[in-house]
Amino acid sequence: MSSQAPVVKRRIGDLVFSNLALGSGITILVILAAVAIFLFAESVPAFLSEQDAAPDGFFAYVAPFLFGTVLASIIALLIATPLAIGIALYISHFAPRRASQILGYSIDLLAAIPSVVYGLWGMLVLAPFLNPSYLWLNENFGWIPFFEGPVSATGRTMMTVGIVLAIMILPIMAALIREIFLQTPRLHEEAALALGATRWEVIKMAVLPFGKAGIISSAMLGLGRALGETMAVALVLSGSGVITFALLTSTNPNTIAANIALQFPESSGTYTSLLIATGLVLFAITMAINMLARWVISRRSEFSGAN
Amino acid sequence: MTTASVTQDFQGTRSLPKWLAPTLLAVAILASFSINSALASSNPEVTQLNLFAVALVAVVTYSVGFYLASRIIEGKRKSADRLVTILVTGAFSLAVVPLISLAWTVVERGAARFDMEFFTFSMRNVVGAGGGAYHAIIGTLQITGLATLISVPIGIMTAIYLVEYGRGALARAVTFFVDVMTGIPSIVAGLFAYAAFVVVFGPGVRMGIGGAIALSVLMIPVVIRATEEMLKIVPNELREASYALGVPKWLTVTKVVLPTALAGIATGVMIAIARIIGETAPLLIIAGFTASTNFNPFDERMMTLPVFVYTSYANQGADAQTYIDRAWTGALVLMLIVMILNIIARLVSKYFSPKG
Amino acid sequence: MSMRIELSSLNVYYGSFLAVEDINMVIEPNSITAFIGPSGCGKSTLIRTLNRMHEVIPGAYVKGKLTMNGEDIYSPSVDPVKVRRQVGMVFQRPNPFPTMTIKENVLSGYRLNNNKMSKSDADALAEKALKGANLWNEVKDRLDRPGSSLSGGQQQRLCIARAIAVEPEVILMDEPTSALDPISTAAIEDLAIELKEKFTVVIVTHNMQQASRISDMTAFFTIADTGLPGKLIEYDRTDNIFSNPKEKQTEDYVSGRFG
């Protein structure tokens, strides 16, 4: 006797509809394959052409932009992560319960603002505002390579870009981490309280350990977002293709995305292919980070206590 | 044990007096002002008081003072709790500041050109003052509308596949790649649309429909995730009740599950629209830039509001301030549209969800 | 309008796990049969095989014969959807469709299947079903209100009206009153006794007093241990099961010594 379930006769309506649903699912796979294939196809001319759009080779062209992309995103992450954790903690454990929804909304509002508006604001409002602080940093801490001069007159620096990016990825990270903190089993928190812990100690003992994997995963998702951000960088930064760690000067590296946005409209021929090739590199990096983030959260879920 | 010592076991440590916090705050602000003023007057380069520095020093002074007072009076553990409270409240307040600044800036600077002309004229033949974003608004409506038309059916059907039908390796692959799709940078989506259109139309192609396709790549995963959530919330008992009445699966899904989840799905779609309506990079790549109104998404460049904002600022003409003004007003209009969409989404969710 | 149900060597599986083993019983038309037994003994699983709802769970299936008026409902040519139109079901928690009015809920068996009906026919049918469920007087003035605006007991009677509106042969009730208060429970029990005039009724209940109050025949199920399949221990007239059971396990259960 087999343990196989017998096949049941299917109705036409069911057949058509379920295949439609299946088709949609397959469409997703097709779209992603298409993205990879078309990008690849269009970037190939950049590598094959004799008159190189990139005289020193592809890697030499993209390396400074890769550097700029990673630098800006790391700064954003370093600023945003502690803030996001603080905000999430504030809303989940410190603010009055009834206010938590409104407070959550107000942070979510930051996510609704289009990136081009962030760019304008960053360049015309934030940069001038921060400039005195940059001067101060340079005067007092200029011996650290990050803060070496000469300080930009406009404030449109890598530091400002990092801060703007941080504000942009803050809402999604705070929302994700808040969800995780709210999911800490009541049981663990009560166990800590029963031991006579203060509120901070409860958080230290029960909430943060439970949420560790989630915080890491949220940070990586935030990183992925920052890596791909275009318009805010394009507006705030007047980048050139240099590699430098100085965050306060007016010669700054540019990011891959901003470079494409600036150069693409006027480009043609193999130069266009070159830009598309850099886009492919960006795609690969963001995909890798995203997959890593999902992997982290899935690996830890067995130990998270949510089961 | 005498009763006196038993009650003593439950007594808390001494607590901070109520007048301490406000007093400390006032002292900190005064101190910060004085220090900063002294530094400013002794430094000939600095012309005015840096408010940011004043606020920063005041907050730090207050926090340190408060923590020390608590440590001395209340003890180590309670003071640690107080310190953390200050830190997280500070974090939250810090996040609210740019929000307020942004809103204020956009409203203040965008008000200048928030007039009828802005909404009824394009930039055709306009150099310098005047003109408007009519062509950009029309373009945004067309491209966003087309993107929605493409994304919603695919998104909802894929969500239905994942929730109601999908089992096994294919479903796992689809859900994994939907996750991948949520992470595609918007500029990459634009490059993809360009690359795909180049194959058919040759290099240098710009088309409104291309922008719609790029935006769809960004919008579909959002619609899928939102719809999935809403479908999963529909209690299984409703499906069972329908099956028990002899209703086949496809009619159960379309006539019981979907209507029950509809309000939530509508909300999700509106939030997705709000998300992509502000996307600039892909439209810069594939829809292009033009000063005239274009009603045909299959023919040549089409202007959109976010690109209008960007190019107004980035490509200023002779009378620079007029371009800057138009950029800010465009930004204001864009933000208003996003806010309105979000509000409508929340209202739909609140009033149209099935009760019970 | 009522069928004779016969189970022969019926085995019920979830994937490779045998949940209920070797059931043999005959249920007469126009009767109420109660399935009783401790939690996990498979009585809910079994009742769901009577309207082919069991196989909605992925990997679940049935071996053996289950006939209604002589026709095996599990034979390969039989459409399960058609079976479910003949065999109605009422669930443990009332589940009226929240997007429909009371009237639409009653008629949903037709509406969802795209069966067209004239307005007068629809009104007449709704009234008949609601009267049959003893709900008409309470809702006749508010047929356009949402189905979820009723109390728990009323919602359950609405679900019964919905089930009988499609004029099935058999009505299955899976612990229909366990989520309700005593007054509503009594109302539904009275209703069940009326329903057996027209339908074959099978009811799963963990409330023995309920079984003894309303059913003609009672089937007692149990499992030997967790992980083992549920079995039918004794099936007899209700009076016998409760006052004079043949099996010791039955006697232990009905006298409250276990379960």
C-alpha cells in the first residue's frame, strides 16, 4: 500500500486560476533574470571595445566609486544604528503606551519624504548648518585623518552625505527594530522583573539579547538601502573620482549611483555601457548584503525564543 | 527580626527631588550660553553664536549633571536606568529635528511659486521667471498610473500564489527572489529598463513607458508583501466555511478571501504608490527630461515631478533664483501628494476593513 | 432529503500518519448521531471525511469506503465540491462572512457559485432558511446588516441557516456550541432536534450531557496512547451508551473516570 495521496479531478475554473497564480510567481523569476541578463548584455561593450571608455581598465574606473559608496554607507550605518536602537527602545519601552502609535507614525513620516527633497535640504540647509561644526572639528581634531583640512566652505562633504543617508535609512531600521523589541516574549521580560531588575536591566537581560539577530539584520538592510541611494548623494556632494578618507573637505569621492545619475543623461556609446557595468556592480553588492541579512535572521530564528 | 527592619527591607533608595531636573536644565542652558559666548567673543573669526553648539553643550551638561546627581542620591542601578532614559529620549528627539526642519524648509521655500501658473503651465519656451510643472505633473500621473496598472495585478496574483497555492521548492524560490527584488536600488531598475529598451529601440532611447516599467520593478515586491500580509490575516475559518458550502477553491479565493482582504490590499497599494512616486533616478535614466508636455508614454521623453525638481536645481538658467524657486515648489507639491496618499491609505484601512 | 451513510474500513491519514483506524458504522437517515471521546481521539478528523473537507489539508487523505445512499463519495469520478454541496457543515466558532449582510450570508452558498436567482426566489429562500434555523424573527427587520453584527449564538444560527439554505442531505456539526453561552447552546440543541426531521445530522461534541440530550445514536472513540490512531470503541443507541455500555472504556469515559 502506497502512502501517496490519490489524485483528485480538477475543475476548469480551479485549473485556470491556479495556473494564473503560478504564472505570476514565475513572472517574478523571469523579471529578475531579465534584470541580470539585460544589464550584463549592455555592459559587455565596455569591456570589449578597443577605444576604451575606461583607459585604465574597468576596475580602475569603478574602484573610486566603490570606495565612495562604501564609505558613505558605513558612515550612515554608524550614525543610524545606535539612533535606531535608541528610538526603537524609546517607543517600545520608555514612551507612554498610548503615545507609541503616534510616535511611531512621526518617525515613519521620515520615510515618506522623497530622496530628491532630502538632497535639496541636505545641500541647502543642513550643509551650511553643519559647517561651523566642521570647522570646530578640524581645529580641534584635525590630526585624525578623517577630520583633516582644508574644510569645505559650503559644508557639502562626505560627512554631510553620511548624515543625510543616516536620516534616510533611520525610519526603516527603527521600525524593524521596534517590531523585534515588541516581539520579546512577555515571559522573558517578566522573569527579569521578578528578579528585581530596573527597566534598563530588563532591557539588557531580556530584550537586547533576544533582538540581537534582528538588529544585525536590520542594520544590513539599512546598509543595502544606503548603498543604492542616488539623488541625495548626487545633490549634496560635488564628487570627483578621488579616493580619500577626509570627510570634511570639498574634494570628495562619489558613489556609483550618484556618478551614474550625473553622467548618464549626456553619455553615449561605450561610456553608457561602462556606466551600466558599474550599475551591475552595485546590483551585485546590494543583492549580496540583502541575502546576507536574510540569512542572518533565518539562522538565528531557531534560537530566538519566538518559537 | 523586628518589624522595623522588615519594613526597611522594602524601602526604596532616596529619590531625586522634583525640582532637580528643571533647575539643572536651566543651569545647563545658561552655562552653555556663557561658555559659547565667551568662546565666540574671544575668537575674531566667529560672527554669530552657533545655536547647534549651544544646544549640544547644554544637553551634554544637563545629562552629565543629572546622571551624577542620580548616581550620588539614588545609587548605581537607578542612575544607569536614568542615563539610558536620557539617551533614548535624546535619540528620539534628535530624529524629530530633521523632520521638522525638512517640513519647515519645504513649506517656506516652496510657497514662493505655489500659484496657479505653476500648476497650469509647462516649461515650454520659458527661460527665467514664470512657467510651471504642469508637464511634470501630467507625466508623473501617466507614468505612476501605468506602473500601478502593471504592478497591481502581478503583485496580487503572486501573493495569491504564495499564500493560497504555493508549496515546495518553486514557492520558496519565488519568495526568496521577492525579497531580493525589494533590495534592488532604484537606479539599477532604471538601467534595466534602459537596457531592455535599447535592444528594441536602439541607443539613446527615452520613453515614458520605460519609466513605468522601471517603477514597476520597484513597486511589485512592495505590493506582494503587503498583499501577502493581508491574505494571511484572513482567518482560515472563512475559507473552510466556503469550502463546506461546496464552493471551489478559485471562487473561494476571489469571492471570499480577496474581498475580506481588500481594504488592506488597497492600503498597501496606496503606500506602494506613495513610495515610488518620488523616485527620481530611474526616471532620469529612461524617461528623460523635457520642457514640454507629453501625453504619449510610447513616444519620446516625458517629464516627471521628481526629475523636474532635480533638473530645476541642477540645470539653472540665467535667472537662477526662479529655477531654485520652482525646484522647491515642485518639492512641496511632491511631498503634499505623498502625504495625501498616506492619509487616504490610513483612512481606507480604518473605515473599510470588515468588522468582526 | 436525507441520506444513509455507511463507513467501511475507513482509515484516515495525515501524510504517512494514520490518525483514525478502521471505522465501520452505519448512520441512518433522519437521525442525530453524536461522536464523543477525549481530545485528540480523531472525532473531528473523522467528521471532516464525511464532506471531504479532510483532504483540504495538504497531504491528507482517506482509504476505504464511505457511501451515501449507496454511492461511494471517494470514488475517483466523484467531484469533492459536489459532495460538499450535499453535505453541509457548521463549525466550532461561528464564521459568517464579514463582508456580507445577513441575507447575503444565508444565500452565499448560491451566490459564491454564481448561481443566479430571481429576487423573489432569493427572498423566499432566505426566509425559509432563517426560519429553519429559528433566527427569522430576530433578524427579519435587519437583513441588510452585516453578518458579524449578531451575537455569538445568533451568528451560529446564521451559519446553520447558511448551511441549510443549499438544501443538503446531511448536516455535520463540529462542536457547534463549545464557543457559546448556555442559553444559546440550548437554542441550538433544540434546533438540532428539529433539523433531524429533514436531514441526517452528525454532531461532534466533547459535552456528554449534550450528546445524551439530543442524539439518537452515539459513537465513542478513543486513542490508546499519543501517536497511535483513534478507534471506534462502541456505537449504539444513546440510552445504551450512557446507561448500559458494553465496553469498559466506554463506561469509564461516560462515568467521568477519564477524559
